[in-house]
Amino acid sequence: MASKIITIARQYGSGGREIGHILAEQCGFEFYDNNLITLSAQKIGLDAGRLTEADEKIPNSILYTLAIGSSMYSGMHNHNFQPVNDKLFVAQSDIIEEIAKGEKGAVIVGRCADYVLEGREDVTRIFLYADFDRRVAEIARRHNIKLSDAKPLVVKTDKRRANYYNYYTGKKWGKLENYDMALCTDNHTHEEICSIIKVLAGI
């Protein structure tokens, strides 16, 4: 069965967003990444800028975290009070499920999409990683900053993504069991990575 949805989790600087965009164009699929924030803002009636600040971050309130225990998506719709982070996660998750139910294929980057769509047979879940020094060099180039400034940025972003995923899914970010394939992007062009993913997805 060919996959209709491809989810991409990625280490910072591994090329996940760029690869996802190319893959979507090659497959004729819709591409979802930061545009999920805009869609979520429309859905829940909050300012997109405020949601951007909360994107892929866990709530800051320790008391709230202790009160609800392990925050799992299935139980979060029942809370009358939620931090913006939780509201965004629920809204994005609902939108991701709606996307999966549609007729058109999609590539979804981040947002715990592999977890939200767990159990669907028409989904291929990918994790992209790369050598740390290569990722640091890529982020330095991308943002025109020094390597010494890029290094802590890569570490901090990976940690933030891991914390976000672990908090909202109860699973461990980057653990192989959560994905259909983990691909190292070192020494491969974006197009070569896309070709591998398409073979796995049966596209």
C-alpha cells in the first residue's frame, strides 16, 4: 500500500524542512511545517505570533505539569484551562488528523505527526539525522553566524524538540521504534534522500 502521508522528524540542521519540501513537490503532495501554526491560529482564534513563540515548546508551568501528570494527546481535550502550548498542540494534532482523512497526500514536518497518526497504514514515518559537526556548519552557514555560536544553538534546538516530543507523546524522540526508517543525510543530496523515502513509501 502506497503511503498518502509522510511525516518527517529531524535533528536541527539535518535538512528535514528542505527535504520535506522537495519531497512534497516531487510527489504532488501538500507540504506542512510552519503553516500549521497559521492554520491553528485560525482554528482556535489566537494570534499566530503568540503561537509561534509556543511552537514545539512545552508549558513553563511546573504546577500545571504536575497537575495533569503525563500530558498525552488523548486526554488533553478535556481540560478547560490549558497553556498556549497545549492549545497549539491539540489544534495542530486535530488539523494533522483532518489532513490524513483528506484525499490529497501530504508531507508533514515535526509536530509529533508520527505519534498523532500512529496506527494508520497509509503513513510513512521518517527520522532524519546527521553528523553533529556537519549540522553546526550548516546552521552557521544558514544564519551567517560563527561556528561557536551555531554549536549551542544546535544543542539547544535538539533538546527543545526532544523535550517537546517526549512530553506530549510519552515516547522518546529519535528512538528507532517510533519510525519506519531513520536516514543519515550526510554525503547524500536532498534529492537522493527523497528517492529513498519514496521507495519506502511505495510512491
